[in-house]
Amino acid sequence: MSYALLCLAVFAATYMLNIFYVTVLYHRGLTHGAVELHPFTRWLVVHTGNWVTGLDPKGWSAMHRAHHVHSDTELDPHSPRFHSVPALMLVQLRSYNRMLKRLITGDAEANRSVRDLNFDVSWLNRHGLWALPYLLHAGIALALGIVGGWWLLGAAYWLGMMTHPVQGWMVNAFAHKYGGRNFETPDDSRNNTAVAWLVFGEGYQNNHHHSPRSANFAMRSGEVDLGYGLCLLAQKLGAVRVIPLPADASTIGEPYSPTAQ
Ligand SMILES: [Zn+2]
Ligand SMILES: [Zn+2]
């Protein structure tokens, strides 16, 4: 394999590692219960999630549940109805930090929203060490350059590992503003095909807001949810179990599993 191809492969692998953690484990797993995590997978996500993605699994879930409850109202942590598309990058970061603070300081409403997640906010965040994962990834990238002279490889690794804010921003900004709608949901959610391809199904926000407990975000012919493909692959490996949709259609619109309520 040529060096350039290797760099591309490393970028793709680190990009997809972040996608896997956030869309399969954090989002469809912890937040919505659309896939059930094997106890080892759950242990893995609780102990390594923050190190891999830089995002706290509990903090992310709490913010995302708030997004579903308050979609596109002034209480939504990141609605493009109230902020410009570029500004949303900073808005989502500030909302995430605010939610983390609320969880850590014992805010009753915030903690109630994730009371089914029986693990604490990562010790990194409880001790103000949120930057450590970022420094670790920067250190690995620098080491590749300094030790081996593989600067491009280091850059590919670092850029791939740092893509999660961009992935989140594309979903939050574009898939609540541009695209078609299959369902009349009370929010501005859209199905944005480009974002769905780039962020493995997450661009189908309109489908997802209509049926948050569905592990598959693709609902009409022609829609492809690569994230659901990852769920099925992980299921084959025994890491997760895709939960069938509840028979009672009236519960289909609930943002997360009943144990959370
Ligand atoms: Zn949404
Ligand atoms: Zn969701």
C-alpha cells in the first residue's frame, strides 16, 4: 500500500471510529435504547468513550435528550432556527459544556433526564481534565511525525479523531434546516441526503424525530443508513442487539426507553 493510501485509510478508520462511538453506541444505544449494548460494550463505552471521542457519554446523552424534548424551541441546545449555521458549531459546544456542568453540580432536572444511565460523568470532566483526550491524540500524531517522520500519517490520524464536532455540526445545522420531510413532526427536522451519507444515517433527522426508537433511520426506498449497517455488523459480532420497534405504535415517538422516564 502506498504511503498516501495508508494515510487515507487511517483518516477513514479514525473518522469511522468516532462515527461508531457516537451514532451507534452513544446515540442509538445509550440515548434511545434502540440498540441494547452487551455488558462488555457498555463497559467499553463508559470507560473509553470520552478518551476516543473527547465527548462524555452521559453528557452527550443528556444534551441529546434535551434536543428531542425541546426540538427547535428556545430550549433546544442547538437549533438552527435561532442561530446561524456557522455559529452552531460554538453553540453546540457551549450547550454540551453547560449540560456537563449541570450534571456534575447535581442539577435535578438534568440528572433525572439520564437517571437510567447508571454511571457517572467521566472523571476527566469531574476533575476539569476535559483536554486530556485531545492532548493524547495530538501527542500520538506528533509522535508519528517526530519518531518516524510520518507527518502526513500523524495529520491523517489527528484530523480523523477530531472530526466529531464537524460530524455533529453537520447534523445539527443542516439536517434541521435543509432537506425534505417524510413526516409532519412538530420540529424543523429534515432528511438531508448528503449529511446522511457523510454521517452514517444521522442526516435523516426527520425520520429519526418521527421514530426515535428505531435503530434504522432510513424509512423510505432510496434512503440508505450506513449507521444501521454498523448496528447490524456489531450485532453479528455480539456487541449489541438491535431492539425491535414496540408493537404499540403510540410509543414510537418517545425519544428514549421507558426506563428513562
Ligand atoms: Zn434532531
Ligand atoms: Zn436522537
